[in-house]
Amino acid sequence: MAVKDAGRAARSANRAAAREPERQADSAELIQLLTPEGERVEHPDYPLEISADEVKALYRDLVIVRRIDFEAIALQRQGELGIWASLLGQEAAQVGSGRALGPRDMAFPTYREHGVAWCRGLDPMKLLELFRGVSHGGWDPSEHNFHLYTIVIGSQTLHATGYAMGIQRDGAVGEDGEAVIAYFGDGATSQGDVNESFIWASVANAPIVFFCQNNQWAISEPLERQSRTPLYQRARGFGFPGVRVDGNDVLACLAVTRKALQAARDGQGPTLIEAFTYRMGAHTTTDDPTRYRLSAELEAWKLKDPIERVKQYLIRTEQAEMSFFDEVDAEAAAVGSRVRASCQQMPDPAPESMFDDILTSETPQLAAERAEFAAYLDSFIAEEAAR
Amino acid sequence: MTTLTLSKALNEGLRKALESDPKALIMGEDVGKLGGVFRVTDGLQKDFGEARVIDTPLAESGIIGTAIGLALRGYRPICEIQFDGFVFPAFDQIVTQLAKMRYRSLGTVRLPVTIRIPFGGGIGAVEHHSESPEALFAHTPGLRVVSCGDPAEAYTMIQQAAACDDPVVFFEPKRRYWDKAEVDVEGGLAAALPLDSAHVLVPGTDVTVLCYGPMVRTCAEAAVAASNDGKSIEVINLRSLAPLDTETIFASVRKTGRCVVVHEAVVTGGIGAEIAAQVTQECFYNLEAPVLRVGAYSTPYPPSRLEEHYLPDLDRILDAVDRTFGY
């Protein structure tokens, strides 16, 4: 009996410790500039002067990226996409950080950064190509300074760090310098590559911002399976600053990321930003979150919606007429229609194209396989013609 | 012509690579002041600076991952993995990212990253310091895999790898680092054999022996021994394992009718197995005997007191050659 009690006590202590990160979220350490009720608050370290037009532009981004996401989920349900990784709930983290980037800054995304992609000017159809199975990405990263989606968890943080080391070698650090942002999630913080990238960036003093969207869930595993310490506090051990921002507050995400990027450009090295948010939907469309989390949690986070608070703020401060919201909704609907129509009309790639772009020149073996495959396909045409 | 060890020939080749392209970088563990544990990068940091010859943190995935990022920024990193058995922390970055990123980007990205790996046994080392993992990389589309066998080609091949716009995994025969030979360090690369070409090292008529890396010297010695027995071995140094120079291989086997593939790696699923399949398919009516493989047994690398039994040597090669005459 005593053994059982001791075991229970230990388990309970473990649970208390494991809840630590969540408890921290409500503390003063969370940087917030716009409350869930839409009230503007000041933070001494992050003064933000922002015009009505700029806030309205952010609102427009938020609404449109949510609409693209909504359409994509529907397209997956209708069999037009193989899978989709929804960003629902994370719009502010992505738009706030994405709009903090300068045109010459470079972003390294995971596979869920649809909002950042939008801010960088990437055609949403490129994202749908990937999830439909038409390409593995296929955009030119240098065109919008937005790297390809990376699916292996955390790998891109090292690529981002290497890229930042390249910026240093180009002498592009300084007042007019360039910076890199690496996106990843709470689950990725357990990966070796992410920890190695922290070490590399710190030792090299590389111009990089590590932007962790802590959406509380790595598929079915809650944050307590990844960390006993609040994620942003890990940065200290690696030798650079870490901050936690309300990930559902687009203004705070903008201000905090801007400051971190400028520090990186100025040669002050890396910053870890933990954007505290919540994955409102499933991990991907193949997932069923009702198996592992309570709906009460979801309901609580609904009250912290990243879009609604901006709308309330604009209305409350009379910075926007009701007609503005109607216009944005109409524009989002138009983007949604275009996404839907384009997706349904998207052709499959030519079969022979699977042999393209493996090395910069085709090897004899591959050329032979390509020819063999083409002849095999042709044999069906010949057979058909003979009938 | 200058007499150089293979290690020094690589060093001179790397120096040329750094001189000829300001974007070329060297990165790895202990490559700076120490000059690498095999001294292949000796003196380079002193001459080219710490920004171009980078002593990295001790983490192989980080070396390759950051090299990819540097390549995306326009640099040409030449990475050193200290020993064959330590490449595996980087295996994920090499296979899932380096090899596939060009394909993922539909050709918009190029990744000129060279990964130097000292490989093979015969030096009496502890575990993980004597392995031959080349087949794992040759099996992965999107990588070029090469191995040098002597100082002269070490000098040219490392420069060609550094200048190549594709990822190249460059296997260096560590037990041959101190072999000496004449190297033309004044000559340019124009006269050099292309990186993906095999080299007919010893012409012969009776049996084709294919090899690479540390086995090149052993096979050349076997050819001399066999000629005393009245057998003419054609020794081909493959040099490139992915892609394979099948044209040279098939031409030789069509001539000799016999083929033996020699490598230090285990034979199961190895380069020899691939060659045997291709030769059987393309040279079936020319073959007098099945293609034989001489390699390590399919065990983990044994403690070094056993390695002379484990590794192919001159006698095992000659034994296989003799067996091809038994059909």
C-alpha cells in the first residue's frame, strides 16, 4: 500500500512539474500588446507605433490566410488534396512574424507556414500542389526569400543557421543587414537538429531568429512530453535571449519579431521567440484530436481567437467602418474561390517528369531508365492502336 | 611532378579549390589549427582564415545541415566527417535533405556540397573507425559517390568534387593516406579523367577485376602476382560508385568474359552486388563464369586483431580469380 501511495505521490509531482509550461503562460512573462478582448496594452520593451491602415492590413492577412486554410481542408475532404496541415489558430503568429520580415530577410518554414508564405508573396497554389501530390514544393526559394517547406521535423533550423553564416561571410550584417528566421514547433524542440542549430547559431553569433510556434500539441503529444521547462527559457542555456509572446496577438508577434530581427541584423546574434498559441484543428486532415484532448481546452482557446481580437480593437477604436470588414470578407471569399477552382483544374505532372532535376546533369543510368520507362508507356499506345 | 602522400595530395587539391573559388569553404571537426586528424587540411586555416576553414562544433548533423544552408546562400562547402562510422548522425541530413532538395525544388536549387569521409580498415583502430558505408550513399538518388585510390587522382578528384554543382560524397582510403606517388601539381584539371569515369589501371585479357579506394593498390599487386602465374588481370579502378561507369565495365567484361568485384565493404547489398546484376544483364552471353564478389563478411566490423581475416587481401582476390576459371 505504501509503495502504491509513494508511486501515486511521485506521479502527481510529475504531473505538477509537467504542467509548469502551461502555468507560465499566464504569467507576466507573456508579451502581449492586444488582449483577447481587443484592448491595446503597452509593453515597456516593445513599443509599437502602428497606423490604422497597418492594423487593417494585418487583419486582411489574417482573414485571408484563414480562408485559404478553410478551403484547403474542404478540398482535402472532397478528395482534391491528399492531406492538409491546418494553421487554424496560428494565424497571428505567422502573419505577425511574417510581416516583420524585410524583403531581403530569408524565411525557413516547416510545412504549416501557410500564413508566412502568404506574407512572402508565394502563390497559395504552390502549397496546394505539394499537398495534392503534384510536386514536393517546386518553388524557387530565392524568388520570395521563402525556402521550401521541410517535412522532416527540425531539419530546416540547421539550413537556416548555415544560411545566416553565409550572410556573415557576405558582410551583410550591420545596420542595413539581412537576417534569417527559422520556423519550427514545440515538438521540434526535442530534435537534435534544433538543439544543434541553437549551438551553431550561438557560437557563430549568426543573424537568425528562431521562431517556435508552441501550439501545445505534437500530433497527440502535449508539451509536457517534450519539455519540463518553458521553451523560451531554453535559450539562456545556449547563450542567447529567449522571449515568450502571445502567439494569438498579431501586434505582439510583429513587435517582438521585428526587434529580434533587427538585433540579428545589427550583429547581436540569435533570439528564440516562443509564440504561445494553440493548434485549433487536427495535426493534419488524417488526424483525430478527439482521441487525445479535451474539448474544454479547445473552448478556452476559442476565447483567445487571433482574428476576433483585432476586429474588436478596430471597432472599439473606430479605426474601421463595418464596410471594411465586409470588403475583407468578400476579398477572402474571392481568394477562396480562386484556390478552389485552380486546385480542381490542376493537372497531374507528366509521368516522365519524375526523372527530372535529380542531379545537375543526367547520369547514363538515369537516362537509360527514363528511355525504358518512355518505351514502356509507348507500348500501351502501340497496343491500343493495333486494336 | 612532385612526390606526395595521398593525404598531402588531398591537401594540395583542397588548397587549389580554395584558391580558385572564393566561395569554397572547408568545415569540420578539428580541421583548423590541428589540420584534421589525418592532416588533410593542414595549414589551410592559417592561409585562408577562420571564416573559410571552419572548426565546427562536434555534431555531424550540424556540419551537413549548416553546409546545406551555406550552399543555399551561394557557398561551396567541403565538409570533413572525421571517420566513416561517425557519418550516421549526419545521415538524415544527407539523405532526406542534401540528396533531395534539388528534386524538391524542381531544379531551382543547387547544392555544391562535398562530404569527405576517411573510410575502410586495416589501421588497427577501435570500433566505428574502419567501416565502409559507401553503398548506403550510392543507393540514395541525388548523390554522387566517389573514391580515390592513389595520390595523383586524390589531387584531381577532390578539386573536381569541389567544383561539382551536385552533392558529392568523397571516400578517402584512410590506410592509404601515407602512400606516396608522383603528382602533377602544376597541371590543371583539363587533362584529368572526368569525375564519373572509371580508369583502366592495368590492362589485361583474362579476367576483369573491379575495385576502388583502398583495394586499388591490393588489386594492382594481385595483377602482378597473377601474371607470374600466367593469368592476365585487367584492373579497373571504378573511382565513381554513383553513377557507375558501366560503359568501361561492360567493355572490359565483354573482352575478358570474367569479372571479380573487390571491396572492403560487406558483400550483402553492396556495390559488388549491383555490378554483378548489371554485368549479368548486359554481358550475359560473354560471361565464362558468374560474377564473383570479394569483400568483407556480412558481420559488423570485428575487433582489429581479427581484421586481417575479415578484409579482402591479395590471396583472397587471387583465389576468386582462380575460381572464375573453374566453370
